[in-house]
Amino acid sequence: MHNSPPAYNILMYSHDTYGLGHIRRTMAIANHLRDANTNVLILTGSPIAGRFQFSQHVDFVRIPGMIKKTNDDYQSLSIRIDEKKALSIRTNIILATAKTFQPHLFIVDKEPLGLKREVLPTLEWLKKESPSTTTVLGLRDVLDDAQVIQDDWREKKVYSYLDQLYDEIWVYGNKDIYDPIEMYKIPAHIQDRVIFTGYIPRKTLSAKAKQSVRKRYRILDDDKFILITTGGGGDGLEVIDHYLAMHDYYPTSLPFKSIIITGPFMAKKVRESFSKRAKKFGIKTLPFHPRMEELISAADLVISMGGYNTICEILTQHTPALIIPRETPRKEQLIRAKRLKSEGLLDFIPWTEVTPQLLREKIFTLFKNKEQYMKTIGSFKLSGLDVMQGRLSSFKEKDVRYREGY
């Protein structure tokens, strides 16, 4: 009789309300942790989850999408249904999936209790009915201004839930760059559950692959290629507007080729008007690219808002970057840009200080110092996936249910 080893089931909850960040981070982790005996099932509300390529042994359950109106107010994304009903459907799907899938490991992204506490019933059920399931909260390097997070967590009683419901807290960043234990006042008795994984690397591309991307977009070896990307595009209008305004201001003296990815969530009207403006300067615009790492790798410079995932992709590909971090509704991008600039890994311009002149000056300075940036990034270790793989191995060793195959 053929005795294959039992499957190890990982369930991941991706806090996806708007944008691409959470689903892309979740998928990067899933693709790395899965193997022939490890299944990963992702719970996501992302309306574009189906546009990504999923590896073997990775699948997703789509819960109805919600969109943030203000920091605490959400509404259904596609169907006309009130918030309460939409949340009730999501909560029930999450719990039913956990009960049926019976995960050995449950990883919750960013929000300790899920959107509007929708993951709380599942976490409580697992603790009671499936105590051998390991529960992990995954946090990006920076969540928001420290005081904002402390107030939010106190109000929502998050500190006691972290203690009762989570075995480990993974921080996808480096402690010496930003320390959430200190910044968010994580209580002493749960500090030893915090694991700093380091930043999460993405797929690297060979020189040949970079060449073929440049060739596809008719970018010559001598051309300087700038990629402008604003993630999902729901809030990146100003960045693209600034870039095009710089071209308006210097119509004949900008010696580079550009591609703008507007993002799939940018309003069609706005996207079309950008496309028209960009055409005058021979700039290509695309709404979406499923393999951003290809473009980032082929670029000589990336201009972006500096969300967590874009930063990880930039650091993986060793591409110099100019960040224009948004400052509302969260300060996360600004804090990250400041910390990474002080490490010599990128440069940034504050959101309110962008002018065509300053933008041009920063771009030229980055090109001039390109080798130095690449060298600094090259010696910066992205350890995220290796550390997570190590934790997974230790969970598998300790999990009686998995070892004994039931």
C-alpha cells in the first residue's frame, strides 16, 4: 500500500478591502510555504484575486468584497447589501471554511480580529475545538502612527485578544528599522511570541529576462527607464499627475522613457485622461500588470507611493526608488520611507512638497547615484520567507495531529 505523508493545511486570511497590497503579500507567503504536502487556502475579499496566477497546492475562497469609506466605516463593494449583512456573510464563510478545512496553521493578515471583528468567531472556535491549530498574526513592518495604533488596540481590547488567541506574531520587517514591540507597546508577557521575519523577498529575474522586458516595450540599452506605479490606483492620482506635470513643465528636456501603471481601481475616466496626457510625451500607460516584478526589475528607477509590497519588490530587484508617500488615512508609508531613507535604501519627497523642479532634481540625483543605491540594497538581507519556512518546520514537528496523519 502506498503510504504518502499527510497533508499539512494552512489557512490564510487576507485583510483585503481595497488595493493590492494584502493579497500580493499573502500570495508571496503562500507560494513559498506550499509544497507537495502543504496546502494553502486563502480567504480574500479582493475583487481581482482571480487575475493572479496561483501555484499548485494554493487556492482561494472569495468572500464578498468590502470597501473602506472612512477609517471605521465600510460598505459592500459589488452587491447592494447593507454592511451588517455583508459582514455576516463574510464571518460565516470564514468560520465554515475553518471548520471544514481544519487547518494545522491559521495566519491572519494585519487586523488581529479581522475586518470589524469578522475573524474573532473563527479564532475562538479554533482555540476551543481545535487547540492543536497554531494561530499566527502577520503584521507588516509599520501599521500606522504609533499613538493611533495604541489607542485603536486599547479601544478594541486587542492586547488581551493577542494574549488569548495567538501563538505567535510575525512582523514582516527588521526590528532595528522599526520596532512595533516598543512603538505599539506590546505587553511584556507576550513579547516573546513576536518573531521578526525581516522583509519578504519576491521572485528575482535574470539579466536575460530583464532584457526581454525592455525589448517588449522598445526600451533600448542606453535608455533610462522609469516605472511609475501606485499599487491598486485608488489613491495614486496625485503621484501620476505630478509626474505628467513635470513633463508639461519640461516638455523637451527629460531624457528618459516611462511606463505608468495606473492600477485597476483607478476610475476609468481618470485613467483615460492620464492616458491621453501621457501619449503626448510617448509615455505608455497600463491599468494593471500581473507580474510587477518584471517591470520593476527592468526599470532604472521606480517612482511609487511606497506601500509595503512595492518596497519589497523594489528591494528584491535592487532598483533605485523615489517614494512619494501618502500621509492619509495612515502615516505608514511616510514612516517607512523615512526609516528606509535613513538606511540609504531609497529617497522620498513628502506628499505636500512635490513640484516639477524638485521631482526632476531628485530623479537626476538618483540616476547619478544609481550604483551606490544598488550596492546598499544589494547588501540588505530580505530574510522573510526563510524565517517563516523555519517556523513552519518547527510547527510541523510539534503538531501531533499532522505527524500521526489525522
